[in-house]
Amino acid sequence: MPFTLDTPLAGALPVKEASGLKKTFGMETVGDLVAHYPRRYAQRGELTPIAGLVEGDTVTIVAEVVGVNTRPMRNRRGSILEVVISDGRGQASLTFFNQPWRESQLRVGSRGVFSGKVGWYQGRLQFAHPNFQLFDEDEDARRGAEEWAKQPVPLYPATAAMPSWDIQRAMGIVLDGLGDIPDPVPDELRARESLLPAREALELVHRPATEEQAHVARHTLRMHEALVLQAALAQQRQLVRTMSSTRREATPGGLLERFDAALPFERTPDQVSVGASIAADLVADWPMNRLVQGEVGSGKTLVALRAMLQVAESGGQSALIAPTEVLAAQHLRSITRMLGPNLAPQLMPTLLTGQMGAAERRKAALRVASGQALIVVGTHALLSEKTTFADLGLVVVDEQHRFGVEQRETLRAKGTTPHALVLTATPIPRTVAMTVFGDLDVSTIRTMPAGRAGIETFVAPVGEKPAWFARVWERAAEEIDKGHQVFVVCSAIDVEAKGAAAVEDDPDALAPPVEGEQTGPRWGVVQVAEMLATHPRVGRLRVATLHGKMPGEEKDRIMQAFAAGDIDLLVATTVIEVGVDVPNASTMIILDADRFGVSQLHQLRGRVGRGEVPGLCLLVTEAAAETPARARVEAVAATLDGFELAEVDLELRGEGDVLGDAQSGARSSLRLLRVIKDADLIARARGAAEAILADDPLLEAHPGLADALRRRVTQEERAALSKA
């Protein structure tokens, strides 16, 4: 019997290969293996540039042997075989200990695939005991030298235990035995997109005779991947619409109408249109599932508060969960202030966090459980089993990327299919929104409220111009002398401490080093505070520190003092990244700026220039010019458009960081699909998936797509999608 995609690898391959693939990659079936696509193709006649290899990386390259030398070891018995390989320009050495027989294998002029960890020894790149597979030129020459040279060699994501050629050999076995497979793409879409049949696409992506064949096969499989993912998201949207939800209608003369009448300003056009969409969602027969994205200060909190008021008119409660205590407290103050003395007592906005005193927390929990508190703001404490609601009608998640799927579902489960509103100040590229948040309705607030002075951003490359470091602090003192306030942000709490004490409790606070960065952050909150204490100008000013390891009450006290103008300069970690609103703060200084991501830098910058005071952002970096680390910093300085920066961020980081499990709910590792390059293809796949499911909700006429969904999106992943 021919293999199917569901055939266990243990029944298709020798035991050693099957167990190795399962242990290394978690592969269970033939379908898992054939979906492990080559990451690139080499040609026997082309050599991999050696100059681009990075020390410490595990790589697979195509090269030619140019030298072989065997010599005895100096201090013990045995020999060392050194083989020099080349791409025609650079060279690297392969080192084998006590393996003299390799000399007869690795003859000068041989070409092959070499795999191992790149090291550096005596001024030359080195592979110690690498894996390799030589091309059999004598056998292949019968097909002609030109054909042999152009034959693509698939190079797979591999490990030392499971090198690329072992995967290629296993792939050949299963492809030889694989029968016909169901095609997820309908005939009409296949013709329109010029796609190959599914079985042929798999054959040619793994065993192409030419690069053109590989290109066409990859295009076909990218569409398969996009269609299956979009179909899964479309099914989730359909599922939501089968749920019933309490209609939350605003009434004439009610809370919402009274709130709008008291607003001292006109809402922006985007605030009005997004608000109208939310209002319509709240009276629909199914629960709202909407993502609202907008720049820092664009009015997302106002939009969310109006939704809370509409829910409150029917006695429903709203819970807003924020990622930090500082931000939760800030939200409560902001909401209370916006409600004013007439409405706040009726809604009784209540704060509930983990670091509240036991008695205070008990009182807050009682107000929530009894239904007195119609607006509840908190952190992870809202997720506690002890926190119950009388009638939870709306869940608002602020900065959704800080919360996992399970945490969001835990909060939603405290009500009966409550409406959900997700807020983010991190702009999301269109294709990421389609791919990751495809089960949500997405609204965007682009227009900013009038009266903002704006922000100027400058890079201070102190590695190249050390004198600029002193000028940064002089500039801070000048702003404070004008009556303004200054933020200073560090990526660590204490760079001299070890372990957990060194970094912020925010997992995003300390990015891993990349090319062009120092091995670690140079400045921590502790070191900056010590340095500024002796500064001739800043030292005489009111300086305070803030970070996530402080007790909640102390953090809140410091932020309130800063907001009140009682602190001139605040040295902090990214605990102040989102939501903190101090209109008098004019300057944001970010040290070790290259250690932050693009979106994080943009978020931090948004803490200043929020009122009539012009904003100034200084990005201090020692990253060398023309490096990825420096490129991130320069990109932020070049524009204030968060949506443009989101695209830049995606290009610089790739999809890996963007499509995490917490965001996508489905298998996050896109295999061939790339959300930047394949934007149009994803859009076409979304349209096709929606059309298919509109006509055939159960996919009875599309068994190939149904089969692909079954294998690609497991029951656990469907459960995660339903929680997202």
C-alpha cells in the first residue's frame, strides 16, 4: 500500500531514522516530514561564500577541498587531519582527530556539502569534526557536467544529530512510497493562481531538477499554507457568530449620552468611526471580538471607556486588564478623571492588583463580586480564582502582546460569552493583522487629537562621538531649567548584579544582543542614578528611580509624584513603556537604545510630547554604524509614523518574533509563507477562504481543504484560536 500523509514515520522509515526525526523535530507522520521544506537550495557547481560565515553558527555549506594535511599530535599519540576547503576566495579548515582514513575520502578537488559549528583558530574559520557528504562526480557525470552542476541540492533546517543529507535521504524514501494526496486548493483557484497539483508540488520542492521547478513548487505550497491558515481563522469567525451574547444597548439620556455631552473636546473622526463600530458590535447577537490599534495618545482609552459605559447601562461590568501595576493605576486615575464627579460614583471604578494590602484587596473584590463596581481595572489579579464578577459583559485587554492566550481566556471565562475588546499601541502591519489576528475585526485610529506639539528624535552615537554623552545630560538639565521633566530609560536595573536582579521583570525589557551590540547593557538604573548624583547640574535636581522589582505602592507613589511635578528626572526601566501620561514631560533619553526593538523605542518615545510641550527623544547608542542594531535606532529617528515603523520592524526582525504562540494561537512557525513578501497572496487566500466557507461552511464539497485543516490545525490549536 502506498504511504499517505497520515502514515506513521515508524512504518515508513528504518527505526533509527524515524526515531531521530521524532526526537529532533517532533515528527510523527509522513505529512510532518514532507512539510519540512528546504530552507534554500545550493548547486553542485556553485560554492557557498565562506566570508559570510559567523563564528558560533551551525551551518551547512557547499565547498571544494583545496588542501589535505596529516600531522602527529604534539603531546600525545595520534594524528590530526586538517582539510582546507574553499569557495575560490575565502578558506576554512576541517579538523579531524585520529581519523587518518578520511584523507582517502577528502581528496583535493572533491566537492560536497559540509555541516558543522563555525569556530575560529589561528586566523582561519574552522569546523571541528564536521559532518559532510561528497558529490559522486563519477556517477553523476554520466548525466552530463552541465546538468550535474545545475542540479539543485536541497539544504534543510538541520542539526548535528540530524544533518541535511540524512533528512534528504529520509525524504527520498517517503516520496518514493507516497501515493496521491488530497489537494486543499479547489480546481478554479488552482487554475487562477497557476498552481501545481499538490502531489507534484511536494515532489518538486524536495527533488527539483531545476531552480524553476523549485520556485513553482514553493509558490504552490505557499498558497496551500495561506489558504489553510485563513480558512482556520474564517472558521473561528463563523464559530463566534454562532454564540449568543447579551445585547448591551445605550439608552437616550443614559450614561454614554451624558458622558459625551460633558466631553470638553470634539472626538477625532477615527474615534467616532471606531466608536460606532464598537457600539454596533455590542448590540449584535454574537459577542464582539475586536482589536483596536492606534498610536500612543490617539484615544484608545476613550474609545474603550465609551464601550464600558454602554455595557454599564444594562448593569454589565467591564474588566480592563493591564500588563503592569503602574499602568493599571494610571488607567484607573485616567478613567476616574474622564468620568468626572457626576458619573464616577455611579460606576465605582475599582482597582484590583496583586500587591494591594489584604484588607484593601478584600474590599475591592467584594465590590466586584457584588456588582457595585461596574468598571474594574487590574493586573493578573483579575485572573485569580477568588476574583468573581456579578455580570461580566466586556473584557478589555490593554497591550495584548503582554498576555498569553490562556490568560485572556481565563478572564473571559468569568462571564457568559462577554464581549472582548483588545487594545494595542503597537501598530500591526496589514498582513500580520490578517495572519495573526484574522479571527478579530480590526479597527485603526490614525488621526491624533489636535494641540499636540510633536516630538523630535535624534541618535546620539556615543561610541563614535564620546563627547555627545556629556551633552545629553546638559540637554536634560536645560529642559528641566525650563520647568519641564525628563525620562531616562535603561534596559536593565543593575548591570553589575547577576541573575534575576539584573533585569526588569518585563521579559521584553532586555533584548538579546545582536550584531553590532555590546555583549550586555552598559547602563542600568542603579548605575545611572549613581552617575547623575555627582553630575554638576543634574545632581542638584530632584531625581528618582523606578523599576519593576519595587513594591507596587512605591511604584505608584513615585509615578504620582512625577505626574504631579515633584520629580524632575525619572530613571526607569520599561515599566513606563505604555500608558504613563505626564504632559509636562518633554524629554525621553533612552540609553543602550540598540538593545530595544523598533516598536519598543516608538512606545517609549510616545511618553513625551503629549501636551503643549514639544517632545525631544535622544537615542543613545554605542552600536557601530551599518549594523542591524544601529539600523533599528536610525529607523525610529527617521519617522514618527508607527505604522511605517511596524513594517520596518517586521523587515528587520522577520516573522519569527511576530508570530508567537501567544499571538497566533496556531502553529506559529510559518513554513514557506512570509508575511512581508507574500502580502498579496495572503490577501487573495483570505478572500478565497471566505468565499469557500460562505458557500460550504462544513467543507463537504472541499474534502482536500478539510483534510489539510485537520492535519495542520489540531484540536488543541483550535481551542487556542477560540481563546485568542
